[in-house]
Amino acid sequence: MNAMSRNAMNAYAQVGVESGVDAASPHKLIAMLYEGALIAIASAKIHMQRKEIAKKGKAISQAIAIIDEGLKASLDERVGGDLAQNLKALYSYMCQRLLMANLQNKTEPLDEVAHLLVGLKGAWDAIGKQQGPVAVVVAPQSEPVPNRDSLSYGKA
């Protein structure tokens, strides 16, 4: 594949992500954040195993940004109460573990955070299948939306 084809494919993928974000419900946006964080962590693990230090650091930074600036920032502690406070603490813990994974160049913290995110994403997806209000701990849409670059799937 030549460079021009690759650039066109990347541009098409970015438009798809941006369109998905623009059209997504608040519930879907959170699901996309979970998915983006999991993809960034998987990418970091691959780069770590290949000893691609700069790419590993970028992927871990992306995962931290998604968790901190996306998932954690979307919590509404006034509405969500203890659940929102517990999630906030869990997201902070995940960010610390990802930072340690980067500093110590270890995959175990990556696996731990991925496992936690998979569990949370599964619960979030199950909520989405139920009827009724689902945005109990999600801040109103007036909150800033995470940088779209943090949702770029497949970028490392």
C-alpha cells in the first residue's frame, strides 16, 4: 500500500470516528471511551513487547487521557453520589497503575487496568440494554467532550 492510500484510509477512519462521536448519545460516548482506552492499552502492551518505548509511552498517555479527561471528567458526583465517587477513585487508581506500567516497563499493570475496564464496560453495556434513564453518573452534555484525538482507534 502506498503512502497516499494509507493517508486516505487514515483520513476516512478519522472522519468515521468523528461522525460516530458527533452522532452518539451520552451513553454511547462513554462506551466509546471504554473501547478507546482498551485499544490504547492493547497497543501499549504490543509496543512494550516490541521495545518501542516512544510508541508505548504515547499509547499509555492516550489511555490515561481517555480515563482521566473522558471517563473521570464525565462523572457527576452530585447526581451519582457514592457510585460516582467510587468510580472517580477507581479511575484515579487506573491512571496511577498505567503510569507505573510506563515507568517500570511492565505489562502486569496494563493487564490489571484492562481487566478493570472490561468489567466496567460490560456493566455499562448492560445498562444500555435496559429501559429507562441510564445517565445516573454521567455529567450533562454541557461538559467538554474529550479531545477526538483520544478516540482515534488504531493509532499508537
